Amino acid sequence: MNQVTEPAPPGDADQPSRRREIVAAVREGARAPFIPVFRFIEGFGGHLVLLGRALSWLPRRPYRIGNYLEAAEYIGFGSLPIVLLVGTFTGMVFSLQTVVALSRFSQSFGSYAGGMTGRALALELAPVLTALMLAGRAASGIATELGTMRISEQIDALESMAVNPIQFLILPRVMAGLFVGPILTLIFFLIAMAGAYLIAVLNLGVDPGQFSAHFQELVNFSDLVQGMIKGAVFGIVVVLIGCYQGYYAKGGGRGVGIGTTRAVVAGSVGILVLDYFLSTILLAILPQPAL
């Protein structure tokens, strides 16, 4: 006699699949809070790899000096007008606020505006604001240019002609950022101090001799060196971020726009975060004047 098999209760066949769905949902929920961390690590590592690949081409031929000069002209000379404008008014407003604040304690304290303004500009304001201007202009322009070349397959065309795109496109811009950053920082400092002097001496009546004397007393050569070192590091970081976002752009015109936005935002945030760590390291390394 044939034995009749009873049908399985409804839903028993779906239990393994339901278990897998539950396990996948739990796994995805546990992973979700760490996704930003994974993306940050991936992006940070990608930037370092791109920088290493670019620097590995530095001693190799062909050198293409024209590419370096063109990149320096675009990043440096092209950013000079906005650096001069921002530097002038930064020095003016900082000097104005310093003189007014110090004059509340004593009229003679206003002459310390020269030293306080100069020290703040040399250590922080000049390198940071210069780098922020580069992030808004140079990094965004580089990301747009390289991103357009990527989606229009111009970078692929360079590879088909046996031209390494990292040596041809990335390395000149990174080296230009390294050398142009401290130069623009120094220019920012000089023009800002000129604006501070005009406001403090000509507008607010601070004694020019006292202004200069306190500047020489509070600002020393190591302060300028620290600011220029920051300018060089910030220049590399800003240009590298722009190159990375443009070189790996995808998704058509929308992807280029997203890469340009990321270049400005990541560059600005990176500068402010990196400024703290650089300040801590440089204060420990560079000699500080005795009190």
C-alpha cells in the first residue's frame, strides 16, 4: 500500500529564506553606522595612493617643464588677485578690531595691534585663508577640468598614446601647489600687514614707531617659517583633493559637478582639521622665543 505524504504546513518552505533575509537585514543594520568611516578610510587611502603614484614619476623622463609652469601660472598667478583682495581687508579689519579692543584698557595698548596682528597673520590667518581661497578657486577648477577630461575620454586617449596621465596631469599640479602655496601665503601676509598699518596708523592714530616696534617684538622668523610650511602642506592637500575628485569622476556632467563640490568642501574641511595637527607638531619642533 502506498503511503500518502502529508503536505507541508504553509510557510515551512519559506522559513530558510526568511531567516536569510533577517540575517542580512541585521548585518546591514550593524554595518550602516560604520559606512561613513569606511568611506573616509577608502578616500584617505585613495588620496595617498594617488600622491605616491604621482611622486614616483618625479625623477622619470620626460619632464615636460611647460606643464609645471602652466600649472603654477594657473594655481598661483590666477589666484593672486583674490589673495590680494582678501589679504588686504583681513589685515584691515583685524587691525581695526584689535586697536579698538586694546584701547579699552589703555590708549597706549593700541600700539600692540602691530605685533598681535602680525603674529596672528603669520601663524594662522595667512596660511589658512590662502588655502581656503585656493580650495575655492584652484581645487574646484582642477576637479572640473580633470573630470571633464575623464568623462569625455581624453584621459583614456592619453593612455592610448602611451602618455601616463598621472605624470602628465597630476604631478605638475601637485608640485605647483607645493611651491605656490608658501609664496601666496607670504604675499597674503605682506599685503595684510600693509592694510593693518594703514588702518592703525593713518585712520586710528596709532604711533607708527610703536606699531613697528611691537611688531618686531612679537613676530619672529620662526613664525614666518611656520606659516610658510603650513602654506606648502595646504597647497599640496588642496591640489591633491582637486586632482583626485576630477581624475576619478564618473556619471557624466552630474558626476563632474559632484566632484567639484566635494573638492571644495573636503579641501576646506581638511585645511581646518589639518591646521590643528600641524600647529601642534610645528610648535614642538620649531624654536620658540623666550618670554
